Amino acid sequence: MLREANDFKNFKLRAKDGDDIGHAREFFFDDKYWTVRYLVADTGGWLMGKDVLISPYALAPANAAERVLPVSLTKKQIEGSPPLESHQPVSRQFEATYYNYYGWPNYGIGSYAWGADPYLRREQSYERALDGAQDWDPHLRSTAAVTGHHIQALDGELGHVADFIIDDETWSIRYLVVDTKNWWPGKHVLVSPQWIERVSWEEAKVYLNLSREQIKQAPEYTPESLNRDYETTLYRHYVRPAYWAAERATHEKWAAAATQRGA
């Protein structure tokens, strides 16, 4: 399901053994695939001086009825997780230690968004090697830090990043929520990472390959409006291919190749 990043703060993180361990404070994502790599948990002082990072490998889709985000790790496992000191960047060395601790494949080793796989697979026996050099530098970014970045269209500024829309099954960032109040008061619009020309992290600015008029005419976003019909209308407006069709094609191609390798 698609959900605003800030909405996850209203969900309890519940460990495998039934303990509530806090809630999501922010997310780290990469700027290549725009995929969440870690949830940063606010544990309310349970683990003082240590940022608790939880990989999507351990996250199940949110339980909206109970306002719970299940975590397939015990509280003891999380306590023993490699420490990342507060406010420190996530280094390659930390990630190598982290993934070896949990026995998960490192997403940076391989040619797909999840390393050897194009999509996230949970609760499986990982037979592939966990070591080796990463194939790319993920340049992890924080949703909290990127919130507020200015949005630049082809013909001028139009607003700033107000939030992110995250798919809690694939943990992909599907959209940036753009507040246009500095240009066109009272409207929020969605922008897909696919429509970003480049990001200047030094300028704190996101450059789009869209015009201000295109964005002005786009369907307005409200949390209540977000469903597949709305998304279809949004992609038709921009005359862009929908992400779900492209991902389906990638998965089918990967599955066919995997079957051929196993033959």
C-alpha cells in the first residue's frame, strides 16, 4: 500500500516476540533506485545513543487496523545489531557488518535494485554470497533531511518537498509530495522520481524535466485521493509509462532468465 512517510510515525514497530520497540523516525533511501534501505527507529530511550536501523528485509506491510508495522526480528536481535552512532552517515563498512549479522544479501552487490533480485524477497534461504565489493555507491539520503528541498521545473521554481509516498510492500519511494504554496498557494502535487532530471544535494534542489504549467494542470493530491485510479490519471496527464507496467516487465524478464539458468 502507498503511504506517506510521515504517516509511519503513527505506527508502532512491533518485534517478532511481541514487544513494541518504538516508531519510525525517518528513512534512509538511495538516490539511484529511490528505494528505502533502512527505517530509523525512535525507540524512546530504549537504546540510548544508538540509531536502530531496520532493513525492509525485516518489515512486513503495515497493519492499518492496529496501526502496527510488524518487524520479523526479536528485540534481542535488534539489541545486538551492529551499532550506528546517532547522526553518523551509513558507511559501506557498517552495511557489510550489518548484512552479515542478519544473514541478508547486501542490496549493493548485483545489478538489480535488491542486488541479485529486482524485487524484495523476504523469509527465504539466501544461498548467494554475502561478501564482496558493492557494485555501486548508494549515497544514502534521509527523508527528514531532504524534506524542504526546493523543486525546480524547466522554467522556474514551484515549491518544496513536503513528504514522500512509500510503497510498504516493495519499499520503493513512488512519489515526492510537492507543496506549491510559494508559487501556487494551497495545492499539493505528486512527482515521481522517474521525472527527476537530477538532484543537487549541495543546493538542496530537485530539478524536474517538467514545466510549471504541466505541473499546475496535474491532478491535485490529497492523502484520500491516492489510489490506482488516481495514479493512472496522473501518468496519463504526463504521458509517461506507469511504474507498475515497467516493474512487471522487469520481473517477468528476471523470472525467465532465472528459469533458464536453472534448466
